[in-house]
Amino acid sequence: MADASASTGAVTGHASSNAAFKKQLGKVYGFYTGGFIAFVIVLAILEQMGLNRDWIGFIFLLATIGLYAGIGVMSRTTDAAEYYVAGRRVPALYNGMATGADWMSAASFIGMAGTLYLTGYSGLAFIMGWTGGYVLVALFLAPYLRKFGQFTIPDFLGERYGGNVPRFIGIFAAILCSFTYVVAQIYGVGLITTRLTGVGFEIGIFLGLGGILVCSFLGGMRAVTWTQVAQYIILIIAYLIPVIWLSVKQTSVPIPQLVYGYQLEKVTAREAQLIADPKELEVRKVYADRAVALGEKLKAPGAALAADKAAAEKKVADLTAANALASEVDAAKKALAAVPKDEAAAVKAWTAARTAAIAKDKPLGGMPRHGAIFAGDPNGDAAAKTAYDTSRRNFLALIFCLMVGTAALPHILMRYYTTPSVKEARSSVTWSLFFIFLLYFTAPALAVLVKYEIFSTVVGSSFDKLPFWISAWNKVDASLLSVIDLNKDGILQFGEINIGGDIVVLATPAIGGLPYVVSGLVAAGGLAAALSTADGLLLTIANALSHDLYYKMIDPNASTARRVTLSKVLLLVVALAAAFVAAQKPADILFLVSAAFSFAAAAFFPALVLGIFWKRATGIAASLGMVAGLGITFYYMVTTQPWMRGIFGVTSPVELWWGIQPISAGVFGVPLGFAVIILVSLVTPAPDKKTQELIEHVRYPELRGTAARAV
């Protein structure tokens, strides 16, 4: 009776302690939210009083990074449980917010609405895949991984399958997908920091890197968790304000999710007008002629290059001899410098330019109509039917890869190790879905509202009266936004605009005519999204190296202090390496992120699911399955994706399997991984009795011994 009373008292005390902790968190983040809103209002007032835009950008950058740094300093720790899993005491609600911030990467915040803007319906594959992945997490992974109680995914693989081989493969795969993902985040950090402050892209990367390191470096998962909660509050406020404003401006309704279908009808009608517009057809003709001219150059590139260089040199000489304006001479010199240096460079540049010109010589500048479900026509000719089938196949393949990849990303699954219990882990998945839903339900509306705004207020404007935001973003990066009067009529046609998807969200406040302080707010939200995900990813990589590789495989007797210190050093090294790669602008954000999902799906999902639900799965089978799935996925990307083909020097013709794009390469790796693990497990000795009983206990904790085995 005494033991029972003591136990009951302990439980009651623990519950009371948890309630007090949650109440304290509510107060802290309540004051924080109110303070942040007040900060934005004060900046808005100062802007109206004449505060310089550059100062607004610097204030946002310094204030937000300073805030995150403060949380990192206050949360610093050398305790292993606190550093790796935040002491396993993060309440479900706050873990859901932290997961939402961890999830809301630069791709989600910056790239999602931009992708929907550029691709229309087909972009919904990202929303369906990413949100659907959390259903898989809730049903198949989060609660069971929490029951196992390890610190990382490679840790789980090592304990479940026995031996260091599955653990080592898990470490390699975790680093591969996390590093690919973190490069995309740091690229986004550079882009946003440049927009906020006007500094160079490379400098912007390293400024933002300080904000990433100060959190994860000092306090590990503990600091990252509480910083991510703060970052989620900033990013969701920043995302919702501009789209609500656009909705009110266009429809007088402050709920964009309810009215964007009405605006889509207007966009569809405007698309039909633009497709038939004689001025738009003139622009298409310019691109068609350009494609033909570039094709002629490519037939004899050596002679064409010599002629171009001679013509550029002659123009510089003629302008100099005529004492032309300095601006004209400078422009001629820039044109001369832009001439390719050799024949190989010329062929590469002209091929890319010809491909771009061919794409622009299409209705709407090559963009699909926003409401068109798939390309092609199921009732058309053979080519139209093939295009329709291929488009639909890629849509479904992308949903599959993103869904399964979401359920296998190590930095997301790590979050469910931080909750106090299995019940809280399951509950936090629900909260994660809710907080992610707030943004994802808004992104399609944002894309349509921005497209309507450009169609109705920008297209048709005089070139000498274009909005300020166009020139501002052109200065940041001409590849992200540029306009050129191709048909020389002084009026901007839609075909004369080149907009990169990565700036649609960041430019929304300016497009909607909002004060600059809102642009700063949105950039701060994008920075919060990129930093929060980068924190989690860098921590995943550092922990895989320090905990799984060093502690579990090299030096099991290493002290806690040494392990945590090593993790911090490795985190710094990995962050600098990722920043260096991001500074090279390797590929667009969305491809890098999607590649990480395919890698995670192929490497981890079969091994994790079969490891939990099939006690017959063996260690050698899991190892071979992970290698096979990851190997085929990587091979397909290397042989079909232009940037990766260039990196690895692949020159053979691109051969797509069943027309599947490289972004969905995981669709081949996941089934192969399942097949290899199942087949090899059936021909290799079963795991030992202890391992099988452990799996039964994790799946059926209320059962023991014979009863569990009977189930």
C-alpha cells in the first residue's frame, strides 16, 4: 500500500510539474507573440515617419537573429539527454509548433507558392505529398520509434537490426539527405538576407549562418526546440498578413482560402485573353526567331563565336572612337565580356539559351494554364495522349516520393523522441499537421492572388512606369526576375517577364502595395523558416557523426561532455561546408529539397517500417535493402538530372524510365528496398529471440511472453 501511495504521489507530482511547465511556456510565448506584433507596428510607424528601407531590413535581420541567439544562449547545455532530445519533456502542442517550423523550410515558405504560381495544378502534388506524409508518420512510425527510446534514426537501425553495418549505412544516408536539404536552406538564407540588407549573396549566406549556429551549437535539441517555436510564430504571421491583404484588396474578403476559387476563374479568363493577344504573339515570334538563330550558331560554333567576338570588339572600338556616352561604352564592354571564352563554353551557353527560347515560344511564356489538371489531352492525338499519361504519372510519382520521404526524414522523426510519452508523440503529430495546414492551405490562394495581381496591374504597364519592386528584385538576382521589351513597343507583355518561383512569396507585399515593413516581415518569416530547418538538419548530421559513429562505433566509453563537444565541433564544420556549397548556387531550392526526400524515402522507409512491423526482417537484409534503394535512386538522378549530370560528367543521352522525372527518383528506390529486405530476410537466419520479443513489446506493450508471440 505504501509503495502504491508513493507511486500515485509521484505520478501526481509529475503531472502537476508538467502542468506548471506548460502554463509557464504559455505565458512566455504569449508575451513573445504580443511583443513581436508590437515591434512590427513600431517599425511601421517609423517607416511612415521616414525611416530608411535599408535600416528596416537591418533591424529585422539583427532583431530576429538576436532573439534566436538569446534563446540559444539561455538554453545552452552539455547534458546528453537535453542536447540530443531536449530532455524528453517537450509538450505535444509545442513539439507540434517546433515540428511545423522544422518542416517549414525555405522550400515550403519561399518555394511552395512560387511553384504553384509557375506550374498551377501540378504544384499541388507537393502539398498532397508533404501533408500526406504526416499521416504515415502518425500511423506507422512516430509512436513506435518513441517506444524504442533511442536518440537518432541510425541509433534505431543499430539497435533493431544489430551490429554496426545497418547503423553505418543509416549514418551515411542521414548525412546525404540532410546535407542536400541543408544546402537548400542556406541558399534560401542567402537569398533572404541579401533582400533584407542589400549585401552580396555570399556575404548574406554567412550572416545567416551565424543565426543557425548560435542556436544548435550552444544548446543542441533543447535550444533548437524552443527557438523553432519562436520561429514558427514569426513565419506564420509573416505568411498570412500579405495574402490576407491581397484577398481584401481584390475581393474585400479577409479569408483568402474561401475566395481564391473565384479569383482563379478570373485568372483563367485572363489567360485566354493573353494567349490570343497579338502583342503576346509578337513576343513569341521574337523568341522563335532567337531559337532559330541559336540553332544556326550551334551548327558551326567555332565560326559563330569568332564572328560574335569580332562584332563585339568592333562595337567597342567604334563607340570609343566616336566619343560615345560612357554608359554606352560600358554596355558594349559588358557585352564583349559576356561573349563565351571558348567553343565549349559557347555551345553550353547557346544550348541553354536556345532551350529557354523554345520554352518561351509557347502560350503564357511556357507556363501551363493554372487550372489545367495535366499536360496534353486524353482525347487528343497520340502525342497529346502520351503527354497526358506522362504528366499524370509524374504527378502521382511525386506525391508518392514526397509522402514516403516525409515519413522517413531523420530530422523530422527526431522531433518525436523529445516528447514525454508515446501518447504525447502521437498527439504532437496531430498538432504538427494542424500548424503545417495553416500555411499549406494558404499557399494555393497566395499563388492565384499574386498571378491575378500581375495579370491585372503589371502586364500592360508602360516600361517607364513599372513598380519599384521589379527593379529592386532584378538587382538582387536577374535570374530570379527580369523584364525586357522584346517587341520594342514600350509596353510590358506577359511573355517579357521572367519570374523565378523563389521570389513570389518574398515579393508579395510589394506586389500588393503594402508598406515596406511588411516586406521586411515576410523576409524575416522566410529567414525563420530556413533557419529553423537548417538548425534541425545540422543537428541531425552532427548527432549522426558524434553519437552514432563516434560513441556507438568508435569509443563507447567516451564521456558525455566529450560527445557533446564533438557534436558541436562537427556541427560547425558541416555548417561551413554546406555554406560553401550553397554559395555556388548548385540548383534551385525545390529540386535540392525534393532530392533529399527521395534519398530519405529510398534509404529509410522500407527498413523502418519492416523493422517495426515484421520481426522476421534481418540486419543483412536491411543493410542490402538500404544500399539498393539509395543506390538506384542516386543512379537515376545522376543520369537524368542536368545539374547532377554536369557534376559527374555524364554525357550519354538522357533516358527517363517510363517518363519519370529525376525529382521523383525515389519511386524506384522504395519498392526495390522493400523487395530486397523481404527476399533476403526469407533466406537468412531470423533475428534472435531477444530482438523479436523487443519488437513485440514495442508494438503490443500490454502483452508479454507467449501471449505476445501468439498475437
